[in-house]
Amino acid sequence: MKINKYEGYDLDSLIEEAKKEFGENVKIISYEEEEEKGILPFQKRVKYTLFVEVPTPKESFLELLNKEEKNDEVDKFLKKIETMIDKKISSIKISNMQNLSTPPHNEQSILMQEEFDEFSGDALELINALLKKEVEPKIAKILVKESCGLDINTNKLDLNTSFFKEAIINSVKKKIKFSGPLKIQKGGLKVKAFVGPTGVGKTTNLFKIASELVINQNLKVAVISIDTFKVGAIQQARAYANILNIPFFAITDSKNLKKTLSNMSGIDVVLIDTVGRSHYDYWRLGEMKEILGGGNELIDISLVISCNYKNSEAVEIVNRYKTFFSINSIFFTKIDETYKPGILVNLPIKTDIALSFVSTGQRVPEDIRLLNPEKIANYLLGE
Ligand SMILES: Nc1nc2c(ncn2[C@@H]2O[C@H](COP(=O)(O)OP(=O)(O)O)[C@@H](O)[C@H]2O)c(=O)[nH]1
Ligand SMILES: [Mg+2]
């Protein structure tokens, strides 16, 4: 306890002074009086000494916390808060676990069991691996079933082989069509068009193909860019054509395509780049159809789709393009940007369209691969 001392000759004013300093309720401990003699013998006066208790300040919690030296009180207080928080967290955890593990979890596991009830052993394991790569459950079932036989012990389906890769290659061969390598004959004019949404990689990949044809197959290639907006979003294509030193044409209507194609003497293959439009933009797609249809009925049309698309989105795109064009193959791009390439099998099985190439990066011309069952198996198994 700390004590303050006040000295003076008027007790009341000493008390007032103490109250001023420590408030109305200041605690007076005691006072002493002492007679002081003046210079003359009759001159006397009383000197008072007042003792008051210095109240310990009531510091706010924050003030206590800010004190560098923590005292026991703070520690105790913090401990109490910690315990309260711990209790709260564990009660939340328990209630969350109950929420997750009771009805929905049970429902899901029953659903999963029922969905794949006919499979056992390795077949189930392979299905699981495919689901992890975002192969749709229905598609995983179709694929795995294709490489299964009936196990007489369990009366369930199991893989015919102990190698997942072999199983997938076998199933993909049976369920998915592949357009195979480009078959272009010298002297016969082949016309190949790339359609698809903006930014999927049509222009970049058209020039990968062009490079392969020009450099490795020694073919005469020309590129036509169709821009239905009638403004030049074609600089990139023109620049690539210049690098490859091949003829480049930009056209905006069907008459022009016919005319341009009929003037292609000495050219083995014409690659048509289209300026992507939203697949909801029926007007532009209609225009493009008219231009392509008006030029040559035998145009080989490749729909370019990014592996980044969600499965449902990709199916929607294919369906919309299908209403305008006769699509010969799907050209996948940006496989390097996904770890879950289930779309490689979901889309061809759902749409029954053959697969052609997959683009594996931005580099022209090297980042492109021909798709075949083995490639698909490698991608699906993450090899
Ligand atoms: N990461 C990656 N990027 C790609 C791939 N293919 C194309 N791109 C890039 O995607 C962007 C759009 O390509 P572009 O050919 O202009 O698309 P377009 O609008 O369909 O003609 C460009 O930056 C390309 O370099 C690919 O396979 N992987
Ligand atoms: Mg383009």
C-alpha cells in the first residue's frame, strides 16, 4: 500500500487537497498534530500531517495488456479466455462433424455404393482414379465396364487386366474415335477450318499445324482468316503467316471465300482461321456458317475447346456449334493448365465427335500432340 503525506496548518484544507488528488472517496488513514512554538513564547500553532492511502489505479484490460511486464492477473485472465475459446471451438467442430457425417455423408456413400455396386476390386480403384481426374461418374462407368469381366467369386465386375493403363487404352479405343494424323495429298486442295470460342487457341494452333505441314511435310499451305466483324482482329494471324512465308487472306463474306478458294492454284491445303464469337451469338455464328458453307461443302471443321472448360460448359458449346456446323473433330487446347483432364473423355463420349490434337502450351510450333488412346490414358493417369 502506498501512502501520501500532506502537511499544513489547516486540517480541512489538507483533506480537500487529498480529495482533489484522489477523489471524494479518498481513504484517510490518520493524521498527527504537532505544536510548533513561535518566536515569542505565547505564539503557538498546530501543524497537521495527514496520511492518506494512494488508491491503486483500476487499469483497463487493454492498459494491462499493453504493460510490458505481464502480471499474474493478466496471465490468469488470458488463460480463462483461452479455455473459453477452446470450449467454443470444440463445440463448433462437433456440431459441424455431426452436420457432415449424419444424413448427407451417409446418403452420399450409399449413393456411391449403389452407383458402382456392380464393380469390385481393381475396377473400383480405377473408377476412383478417374473420378479424381473429373471424369464424370457415368463416363467412368462406361469406360471401366468396357475392360471388365465378371468375377465368379463376387459376382461383380472386375478388370480383365492388372494394368490401369492397358484397361484405359482398351476402353478408349472402343469408345472414342480419333481423326488420326493429317492426311493431305499433294495437289488435292484440302480445306480445314478451326471454329470455337474466343481465346481458346484457334489462331495459335492453326499455325502449329501450318508449321508442321510447311516445314515437315513440305506442303503448300495458305491461310484464310474469316472475320465476321469486318474489322481486323487478324494481325496476329497475318504476323504468323509472314513468319512462315505463306499466303494469307482476310475475308468477310461467302462470295469472297468462294473466289479466294477458286484462285488457290498450287496450294495443297488451306487453313481457315475464324474470329471467335460467343457461342450464344447466333447471329455471328450464322454469318460464319454462311461464309464457310458458301465456300466449300467439304470443309473439314475442327471445333477448338480448352481443357479448362467445365464439362457442362464444353457440352453446351459443342451443342451450339453443332447446330451451325458439321463438326469433324474436337481439338483440345491448354491441357497444360489443368490437372483434371476428364474432359478429354467426357466430351467425345457424350458428343460422339472424333478427337484430333491436343495443345500442350503456348509455343509455336512445338506444343502440339496428336491424340490417341495411349495419350489419353497417360493424361488420365497423370503420367
Ligand atoms: N497455356 C496455354 N496457352 C495456350 C495454349 N494454346 C493457346 N494458348 C494461348 O491462349 C491465348 C489465346 O490464343 P489464340 O490463338 O489467340 O486464341 P483464339 O482467340 O482462339 O484465336 C494465347 O495467349 C495463346 O498463346 C495452350 O495449349 N496452353
Ligand atoms: Mg484468333
